[in-house]
Amino acid sequence: AQSVTQLGSHVSVSEGALVLLRCNYSSSVPPYLFWYVQYPNQGLQLLLKYTTGATLVKGINGFEAEFKKSETSFHLTKPSAHMSDAAEYFCAVSGGSNYKLTFGKGTLLTVNP
Amino acid sequence: DVKVTQSSRYLVKRTGEKVFLECVQDMDHENMFWYRQDPGLGLRLIYFSYDVKMKEKGDIPEGYSVSREKKERFSLILESASTNQTSMYLCASSPQGSRNTIYFGEGSWLTVV
């Protein structure tokens, strides 16, 4: 069984500040981990993913995430927030023969001028 | 670019109506999915299909059925719509394998009155 917990349903930062969105997962097999972003009235777009190899993963729009097995975490960061980063962010896990994605409940990111 | 197209962005239906949500993907993907998205609940899997005419129940299949007669097309059917099925419905597709990215359509907003 797999599950994802996103800590904080709403995160607010100032433009130029660090963005940190937290994700913890549970998986009985080696996980594949994903971050998706959803802009208003749109579908989900892949930001980045971890499958194997390097644990620090870089994605689009300056985002990155680090897979920490010992902490069962896959937190998303961006050094400097931009107004265009305002959106909802979803962490998700799959693994083994289970190709279904299990999603967290999402974190709404607000960027203040 | 992968394209997942949902035929209707906005629908309003009456309680008890039969509702069809259509989805087409153009990348010859084996897997197709229907998710439901509700505020505070994230994305929940309704049904998925890993091949033509093959389907499996997801986490919340009650009140829904699906059809996959052709590889590129995956339909979600609400046999008798109810107000608690008012939601955003997201179709997605992916190649075989759990490490592969799942690609989403733009979503269909369904309101049942």
C-alpha cells in the first residue's frame, strides 16, 4: 500500500523568498515520486520526478526536490518565489508493479508581492 | 507533445441523467485513468485501464463505470448522476511501467443539479 502526506494545505510566501513544500510518503516497495503543479482551471503538469539514481532532482521553473529514504520525504523547494508560481502543488507516489499514482491532498501556494 | 483531450470542459446535468465523459490520447499509451478532484481531498482514482477492454476499479468506483473499446479512447459513465458527483474529473494516460509520467487532460467540470 502507498500513501502521501503533504504537510500544510496552504503555504504563503513573499516574492523572492524560499519556497518549501513538504511531502512524506509511505510505500512497501522502492518508490517512484512525483511533483505535479496545477494552475487555476487547468489539468496537472509534471514538475519533476524521482525514479532511480541521483536523489536531488531538478525540474522545470527552477524547482527541485530531494529524495531522502531515511526520512521518507520528497520535499519541493525553489530558492526564490515568483508571482507566477502561485498554484496548487501535488506530491504523488507509485512503485513496483503498481503504476497507479497515489496523490497527496495538495498544497496551495500563494505568493505575495 | 503528449495530448490528452477531454471532450467537455463544463457540463451541467440533472439528477438521474446518464452522463458520458470522453477522453482521447494521441500517444499510443497503454494506461488510461479517470480521477476525481475535490477541494481538500486531492485526486482520487475512480477507474483505470491498462489495455483495450481491460479495466480495474480504483479507490472510489461506486456510481461510475468505464469503457475502453479503442486504445486511444477512455470513457467515464455516470449511470444515474447524483448531486454528490458534482466535481472536477481528470483523465490521464501513461506508457506501461510505474516510473513513467502520467499525463493529464485539462479536466471536466461537472455540475449535477
